[in-house]
Amino acid sequence: MHLTLSAAAQRLSAASEPQGGIAGWAAGLVETFGGPGAGAAIALENVFPPLPSEVILPLTGFAASQGVLSIASALFWTTLGSVVGAVVLYGVGAVFGRERMHTWWAKLPLVKASDLVRTEAWFARHGTKAVLLGRMVPVFRSLISVPAGVERMPLPVFVALTAAGSLVWNTVLVMAGYLLGDQWDVVGSYVGVVSKVVLALAVVALVGYVTMRVRSRRRGKS
């Protein structure tokens, strides 16, 4: 027999203590508003990547296992929240615009206008795959929305790709939390490792890029 909503909320809150309060905040939203609360949490996670989906989604799955909401409601609202958050960042990119991006880029040290042109060309060729698959990569699942807006990817296409990629990501993490029950927080540990690896690779790539540019400029002056 399922727990009452209040009893489920108490268990969710107890499970949140190791998470520094984020899980408790998410548990409160889910317990108070059900599926829309989970959707709101994920919308905010998309706009503010430091809010971890690897905590919010498994916790939502655990809440579903306790009868706080249904799996269908969890997946619908979290996917809707993902799309809403992504569209906000898409809007930021669209408002910023290509011309402003080029103006801002020209003021940066160690970069060339041709670098941005190549990046735009790459996005024109691979943007659909980047948006779809990027929704399943920690950190980049949020960031990929900005260049999509800058490049003015057709909004219906962006929304469809975001919804599809987000549904896959959300289903995996929500179902993991549902099946693991009280051990839902194990999911965050594994996904957290992936997030750190992704960030480390990004830092290495950035350092390599800057080093290459510095050496190129020095050779040009000699």
C-alpha cells in the first residue's frame, strides 16, 4: 500500500540530508505540487545548471514509487520543464544574436573571427544532432540551447529535438529512482562522476586551445 503524501514527503526529506538541501527543496516542490513541481524544478535546472538533474530526477522517480505522483505525470512534467527551460536559454541566444556575438567575439583575446565562422559552420551541419544528443550530456544539456538560439535554429525543430532528447534522459533517471527506491541517491553519484569527466575534458580542451593560440601569436610576431 502506498504511503500517504505526508509520509512520502518525510521520507524524501530524510533522504535529502546528504545532498546539502537541494533534494529537500526538490522534495518540497514535488510533495506540494506533484508533477508540476517536478517540472518547475527541472525548468530551473536547465536555466541554472548547478541545480543537478541527477538529484531532482531520481528523487522524482522515488516520489512516484511512493505514490506522490504517477510515472506518467513525472515524465510528462519533467520533460515539459526541460523544454521550457531550454526555450528560455534559446531566447537568450536569439536576443543576443549573431551580430552581437561577432562584436563580443572580436573583443576577446587569443581568438579569431574565423574561429567563430567555423563554429557556426559546424553548428549548421551538426546542430540537430548536437541539440538532440546534448540533452543527454550533463552540463552541455543546458548550454547547447544558447548557440541554437544564436544561430536561429527553427523553434519547432529545436523544441522537438529538445523534447525527444530530454524524454530519454528523464526516463532513464526517473525510472532509476523509481526502481532503486530508498537508494535513489546512488544515481547521482554515478552521473556526478560523468559530469566531472565532461567538465574536465572541457577544461583540457580550453587550455589546449588557449595554448595553441598563444604559440600561434608568438610565431606570428617572430
